[in-house]
Amino acid sequence: MQRAYHFRTNGLKRTMAFFIDIIPIIMTAVLVSSACFDMKPLAIFDDASRGTVRDEGIRVDIWIVSISFLVWMVYCAIAECTSMAGSFGKKAMGLWVCDLQGNPSGFWRALARNACKIFSVIPPCLGFFWAVVTPHGRAWHDWMTGTAVVEH
């Protein structure tokens, strides 16, 4: 039996799947924060002092990025448990998430995989970059949970 980690997933496809998923989430977070909470995303410079960084704008941007990342993790965990075995971005790129035997990951493994993404993101996204530069094509969170992203 050939294991799923022998498949080399295209790093560009994984990256495109990420952007397909995250851009609508970030746009929604920006719109909600602007409309409902009167926050001004990306307003980190004070116009009156020309170039002085505003703490409020930075806090808003950090809030939006943090909320978007959490929503993305939960969304991916739920999507990986469905018959799609991956997010809409992964589906669009012809990718799916499975365990090392090629079986769909269950709810708890999908939840653990997506919670472990924090370890892939903390050291400036090195865990994600790992999937692109290594021959096995698995990110750190894939290693931690015994999963792989493979092509259909």
C-alpha cells in the first residue's frame, strides 16, 4: 500500500488554495470591523503628523488578522470533515486532506491539524514554507497530526 506522503503536492496549488480561502475571510472581517465597530483598518498613519504611526490602526490590523486566522482555522477544520475533504480553495485547486493511509481525516484529526497551524505560522510561516521546499510536501501541522495534502 502506497502512503499519501509519497505524493508531492504542488506548492503553488497549496498557496493559491490558501488565498482563495483567506481573501474573502479578511474582506469580511474588514467590512464587519468598519461597519459594526467603527474601526478603521489599515489606518496606521496619522495624517496630521505625516508619518507618525498610530497605535489604534495597528491594533485594528492585528485584531483583523487574528480573527481572520481563527475563522480560517475553524472553517478549514469543518471543511476537512465533509465529503470535500478540504476547503473550497483546496477543492478548486484539486487538493484534499487525508491521513497517511490516504483515508479522509476525521473531525478530531482535522481540528487538531488546524489548531496546529499556529505552530506553522509563529516562526514567520516557516511551517508552511516547509511544505514547499521539502520532498514530502508536508507542512509542520501535517507532520504533527499524521496528515497530508494530496492532489486528486
